[in-house]
Amino acid sequence: YKFGDVTVDELQKINRIFPDMKPHTGMYTLSDNTQMELLKLTGVIPVKYEGRSYNFPIELWLLYSFPFTPPVCLLRPTSNMVIREGKHVDAKGRIHLPVLHNWDHPRSSVVGILNEMISKFEEDPPLSSRTTEDTKDPHELMAYVSNLKINDGGIRHQDQQNIIVSVVGGGDLGMACVMSILSKCNVDKLVFIDIAESSSKGGATDLEIFNLPKVQVSRGSKVVVVTANSWSNDESYVKVVQTNVDLYRGIIPNLVHLSPNAILLIASQPVPTDSVDIMTHVAWRQSGLPPTRVIGAGCNLDSERLSHVLDINLNTHKPAWVIGELSDNKVPVISSVGLSSNGALEIVSGSNSTKPLLDRAFDLMKNRGQRSWSVGLSVADITNTILTDKMKIHSISTLAQGWSGIGAEVFLSLPCIMGAKGSARLAGVTLGPEEDSKLRESVNSLFVLMRGVLQEFGLDCSPAIPTGDCPEDLE
């Protein structure tokens, strides 16, 4: 383990507070079927529900970069238990919690994870008992039925389900996303949903006229791209945002109902363009999904351009990203290792020797606007990463709370590892004074604007994720 001494300290702390969690070694299988020998913690946690106490069996795998990356957390039900898929646990038993998404050592710890598991599982238990040995559990039966799909008069299983992507919004950006996804991604069906407010409604009609292959309306999408927006030059910034919040209230819950397991990718960019962070925040609030599955296109396009300039023009061969708000306050950061290195990616701020390099790259990027087709290609790139479980790092708009000391509930572009399950942020970084000031200014402005939007619509202004000073609190 890269940080063996710190890992031992964590294990000792876990043993003191949760003595039932025992460490072992085992072979962990990655998504590409390769295996690695890792430490794992197995045991039970006590969960109280309706006056009774239950022991929930769990398993935590510690990756080599632990504790600077969170453990993989799994439910391990016994033969007389059934997994109840919900907000914090998927059908395979993978556990998804806010503390895992907002992981930031040393503020985050395994003890904090276990305490949050107990709290969340007491609200919504993810396990239930089978009724009898000779009677199928109704949850198991319903899970099996939901995995069946009628197709051409027959029945087939979910494992053979087509790869479906949805694009919502028929404007120029929506059409650019449709064409880019069809060009870059291997999809079986592309769901195209236009809205009455679209400024270029004819785009959807043209698709029908020319019978574009693979485009139809369906449900069960793996990725839902939202480009729909409504704006007018006569409206103020706040009014534009409020108009789009009202629009989202009508479409986001319905999209989640149709595709409850999808990843929402928000690309709506009403003027000014930094509204994509606000709209991603609004979509997350209205969806009820974990923050790992609601992301915005954010600074991904700028990040790809930055890496390209550094690689081609300045010959650095190191990945780089643009983070923060999609505005003049955005900040460039660069990896401390090269593309060919086997080391873990660590980001460093634009200070000391790296700052002149990043400033030069930013200068070369000037006058490259975000045209619809450019954003469409960026959206297609993120979509392809999700569909192929590529685990590529993108700078996407995500919940920034807990990253590098950010306490406010805001969405900003941060480097995240993207895959089929959603996003996982890279560890925080200490920025230089100039970059830190820009990031804090963005946090403050977005927080104030979002609070105003919530108040305007009479929505709950309290944080969706609680905050606290204790290191074991949620961040």
C-alpha cells in the first residue's frame, strides 16, 4: 500500500470502534476482469428498524491508494436475505453514500462511512428477509419481472438490453449532441425528445422526414442528456435561471421516472453560460438521485482543449483540467505525472513552475468559443466514457461540497473519474492564492444565486447534504 502507515492507523481506529469489522486479504476483480490482491474488511453493522435491531453484513475493499481514495463498499446478504435496491444501494449490492462521493482524507474516514451507513440504512433498510424457504420473496419476484422486457412478441432478459441514450431538447445544441453521439458512441437507440419551448422545433421534424437510423422514443436509457433551455434577451440573468428552473420542474422528475438507473448529463447553457452549474444543481435537487449520477458538461470542453494545447503546442504530455465555474473565474490545474506513468494521478495548482506553462496554454486557447457542435462533441465524449465504463477523468460540474474545504452546497467543475456507475472526484488540491481566490468567488456567487432561486420557488433552502465540524460528519 502506498500509504501503509496511515492505513494501519485507520485499521486500528476501526477495530476500536467497530470490533466486528475484521481485516482480511482477498482477490478483487476489476471491471475489466483483472484481479488484484487487496485488504478487505468484513463484518456486520447494527441497524435498528421499527424497534428491532438487525445485523447487516457488509464488505469494504481498500484500494492501494487508500486512505486518499474511498473504499469500495458492498452489501453481502446471506442466503435468507434479499437486496432492496434504493437510493444508496444498487441491485448488485454496491453502496453509494454522500461521504464516498465527497471523500477528502483526513476529514473522511472509514468510521465515518460506517456511521453514515447505519444512519441511512435505518431510514431505508436495503435488505429484507425471504418469506419462507419454499416461497419466492416478492421483492425477488418483482426484481426478476422488472428485468424482463417484451421485444418483437417474445421475452428476453435485461442482460441483452439495448444501449439507449436520450437527448432532451431540440435546439442547436440538442441537434449537435444527437449527431455527435451517433458518430462517436456505439448505441442501439437514441431517444430524441423535443419540447414546445425549443427555438428550433424543426430539428425534430427533419429527423422524422429523413428517417435517421437508430433515433426513436423509448425508455430505460443509460444516459440522459438534457440540453433543453428557455431564455430571452429581454430577461435578466436571475429571470433566465428562474424560467429554466420552472422548465426543469416539468421534465426532470419524468425523465428519472422513465429511466431511474440513468446518469443525467446536463448540458443546458442559457445565457450566461455559467448557468450550466446552476442547472446541474437544480436537476440534482429535483431528481432525487445521488450526486454521482447527476453531472454537468461544465469545463470538460475547456479541459480537453487545455490538454491538447499542452500536449501538441508545449510538449508536456501531462493531462490537465480546467476547474471551477464556467466563467472568467475558471482555474487550470495539471497532473503531477505524465500520461505514460503508472503512478496515481495527482493534481497540482497553477503555481510556481507550472503557472507560466498553464498561463501560456490559456493564452493559446483564447478566442475559442463554445459553439453548439463543440459542446456536442464534448457531451458525446463524456457519454462514450459512461457507456464503455472507460474510467476516464473529465472536468465535469459536480457537487463540490467537501472538496478542498468547500463547505457550501454548490456545483462546480472538478476532475472526476467517470464510468458506468457515475462519477468519483479526484482528491482535493491546495491552490495558489490567485486561483484559490477565483474558486472561492465562484463558490460564493453560485451559492447566493442558488439560494435565491430556491427561495423564489418556495423550495427548501437547507443543504441537501448536512454539514458539520466533526471529521466524521457528512461533508
